[in-house]
Amino acid sequence: MLHRPHLLDVEFTEVFEVGDDVSERQFAIISSMAFAPDGRLAVVDRGEFAVTVYDLGGGETVRWGGEGDGPGEFSNDPVAVAISDDLTVAIRSFRRIDVSTLSGQLIGSHLLDTLTATAIAFDRAGKVVAQVGVPSVSVGNTGVSRDHIMRLSTREVLWSSEPLPPRQLFPLWPRHVLAAGIGRNRIVVGMSDEYSLAVLDATTGRVRGRIARTVPLRAPSEEFQDNYRQTLGDLAAGDDDPMLAEAVKQMSFPETFRVVAGVFAGPPGRAVWVRRGMGVGDSLAPPPEEMSDGVFRLYDLFDGDSYEYIGTIEVPENLELMAGDSERVAGVQTNELGVHSVRVLGIEISGPQY
């Protein structure tokens, strides 16, 4: 069933914010967040090589990490976090995924060798599954690769993407596989330039549903490409940066802007939130020439069981949402000075279906 795009009436309630005041803990690069079943929030700061856990009121309960090879430390910067139903935590860093308790006690690690992991989640048995890439293989004169959803304990491949063409030298918004765990033994997979996501059973890899919308897709116009090159060219000239100048000459633009920028589960209940990219050109999208953060403030919501489109939500300015539970959403708030903070909001939705 097709649904006309419409904005939902939303009331946000401030739950807590950490890092917006200099007297509080400051963050370098917040790369991932996840809610635990008991309501606590784990935040990964890859710039500080740290994981911090907050209670429901924003109080810091535990923090672990640091750069190194000792217990609880990370030899490479941590990037992503996932939490299982039994409060087991998985932290992804370069070619390694550590599994620990929510208090930071290490349980074990998965070494990825030549694989590279992106998204991580847990299956029904509490085993880590991950989106992994393998080195490109040569087919004729063309190097191609695939991404896989793999159970790391057994290296069992649950799902494989279509063949991916080799990336050009300086691509902008390259087409790639997007995957995200959304809880309840589910992981979403799809291509970043298509509005069609498969919902997989994280244990078997079978398709349980599909999240999709029929929307007009937007591509970079010739005018946009010329203006973009001019802006970067002026920057390269001003900084006397020959490497950037060469990159500007060789950069390539995609056929379509990115359509899906991120996915997570959140309120109401366990709805699926899809962060829209510039490639979505429906009636709610800002004009393409307005390349502001405004377009990334739009999130399409889908029912967590039927995967039917519910409506679209516009979030506050300079807030990138990363996680949610049945009643709250959490993300990175950036102020006018570029300072990042962790912001958690309660949400009440009204509209045609509420």
C-alpha cells in the first residue's frame, strides 16, 4: 500500500543532555549509541577511545576504554556498539569486535583478520552478527566485491549483497551496502541509493519483511556539480593544497544522492526510523539547492511489525539521532561552536494514525 508523505505532529520532551556545559564530560567524536533493555544508554566516543554508560536520568554509571592493549582498552578507535537482550555489549573497532558486560568486563573478542566490519548486532542466541566486507576479487578486468551478514563465532554467511563495482578514485557519496540491527533478532540491509530495505532474521538470514517507499529520486544537477567543484577548488587554492586541487579535478558524482542515511529502532513501541538522505525527492524534501543540514532532520517511521509507512518526523536542528527504545530517542547535538553533546528526548507522536 502506498502512503502519501506527511509530517507527524510530534512533541519532544527533554530527558537529559550531557556535554553541552563545560563543567560536564566533554566528547571528541561520538560515533555510536545504543539503549540497553534496562534503559541505560551506551555511548562510543571514538576520539577518546572510550565507552560511557548513562542511567535513565543521565547519570554516568561506568566508563571504560583508553588507547592501549590492556584490559578494557582499545588498540584501535572504537566505532560502533550493539547491546543484546541479556545486556551483553559488542564494540567494533578496526578488524576486531570486543564482547563485554555493560560494566566493561571483557568476555571475549572476534578477530576479523582480513575482513572489515561495519554494522553489528546480536542474533536470538546472543551471538554477534556483523556486516563484513571481503577483499575485492578480480572478474575479468573489473574488481568487484560483496558485503555479507556473518555470524562471527562460526563465520557462517547469512546474507550476501549484490556484486559491488570498484570505487572510483575520488567518489562523492559512493553507493554502498547499508545494514543496521533493529532489535528483536532483526537486521536491516539494503543499498544506500535505493529506498528498499530487507528485514532479515538475524539468526537464519531469512527475509521477514521489507521497508520501502516509492519516492522520486534526486541526482546532483550539472549546476550543483559545478558549484561544488568551484567551492572546493577555491578552498584548495586558498590553502595552497595541491592534493585537494587534484582530488577536485578527479572527483566523481553519483547517479543519485544518498537515499537512506541511517536506520534504527525507536518509539512508538519499536518502530523503524529511517534517516532520509538528499536522494529522497518527495513533497517533504527541501529544495536540492539548499544543501543544509535541514534535509537530514527528516526521519521516515515504519511500523515495527507490518513495516508500513507511518509518517515522517522532523527533529530539532543540529541533532543527529543514532538510537532509540520504546519511548525515547538519543543522538548527537552540535551547538554553534561545534561542541558535541549526548541528547536524549522523550517523544509523543500524534497525527493521522495516532
